Amino acid sequence: MEKKNQLYEGKAKKVFETDDPEVLIVSYKDDATAFNGQKKGSITGKGVINNQMSNLLMRVLETKGVPTHYVEELNERETAVKRVTILPLEVIIRNISAGSFSKRYGVEEGIVFDAPTIEFSYKNDDLGDPLINDDHIYALKLCTREELETVKKYAFLVNDLLKEVWGRCGITLVDFKIEFGRVKDGSIVLADEISPDTCRLWDSETGKKLDKDRFRRDLGGVEEAYQEVMGRLKQAL
Ligand code: UDP
């Protein structure tokens, strides 16, 4: 597969066109940002881990009925994916209170919910990705009602499947963010990535944070945490 011109460079990834108009190549960087790009840094080896971890998890999800953009891992940092039009929504599922949920509602981290919650943010860096509800999504025509129903169905299924996989790794899935896109035929697929950049992962025994919160909150041991999570996932799959 031939890498052609660069389409886009984001905070953590670059995207290239290929000789196939329906296939793009994603290249994962070690760059890390937090707080809407205000905190910048680098996590050595993160690009390799996030690429490989996201691909492993997407392949599991595919076999369990969640369509994804995954096509083929090309090398340790690069993957061929289906070209999609990303829905401008961050889809966030929570099993346990943390992060912006705790801040918004003034509650401690670690409250285990009776049932998972879903929320959406409007992907718009200038606005700081504001929280958005279903009616406002329709008002802004960000997607159709049918698409949002599909997104919700897949998001909860992804949560059930990931909870099980991480559980086998001795890791509790606290919350995560996923994104969806439309492929050429109009169907909805899971896109973007699933990694410690986009999930909160706590050691089930000790509660130790094994995700990007170590970078966000300057907890140290960031590289080691990413490696630890990857090592456990490889063991479990
Ligand atoms: N998240 C993400 N990208 C974002 C915002 C959140 O991947 O731009 C992930 C984050 O890693 C966490 C989940 O979504 O696993 C919920 O994040 P939250 O809303 O608590 O926001 P944060 O505290 O990260 O600002």
C-alpha cells in the first residue's frame, strides 16, 4: 500500500491518502496533549503502543459485531483504515465517576454506577468540545436520528466487550471516548483509536491509574503505565 500526500495532522496522529481512494493510512506519534492542547509533551513509545493496542481491540470488536475502520496494520506505527467522514461527536461512556464528570457534578472519583452512562461532546477545538444533547445534535444536523441510535447501540456494546477484555487483564475500565464515521456506503463504523490516551484504566487490585491521567496530572511513570497495559493485553488475548 503506497503512502501518498498527507491529508491531516492532529495532536497524536497524521493521516495520509493512499493509491486506494477509500483507504487512508494513520501514523501514530509520541506527542501528547491535554486540556484542549494547553499541556503539551511527549510519551516515548506511545505511538507504537496506541497503534498496536487500538488494532488488537478493534479486531476483537469486529469479531463481536462492531464494524470498525480497521483494515491492516502496516508497521509498528502505521495502520491502513477505511476512509470515513467522522461524525463531529466525542462519544463518552462512563462506568465509574472520574475526570470531567467528577468536576462538573462535584463528586469524588470512584463512584461505581449501577448502569453505564453515555454523553456526547461536539468536536470543535475553538469551542473546547462542549457537551451536547441529542436534540442539539439534530438541530445542528451533526447526524441523523437513525445514526445516533446506531452510535449509542455500538457504544454500549463496545463498553460491554472492552470491560470483559480489560477485566481479564486485571484492569477496570472506568470510562472512555470513542468516535464514529460514515463509510462510502453510508454505514456507521467505529473509527479513531482505543488506547490509554482515550480510556481511563485502573488496576483492579490497587486502583493505580494506568492511563493518560498520569500525564495530565504529572503522576510520573507514564511510559511504564502504557507498557504495563500493553503487556497485560497481549497476555490476555
Ligand atoms: N477523552 C478523550 N479525549 C477528549 C476528552 C476525553 O479521549 O478530548 C477520554 C478521557 O481519556 C476519558 C474519557 O474520555 O477516558 C472521559 O473524559 P472526561 O470527560 O472525564 O474528560 P477529561 O477529564 O479527560 O477532561
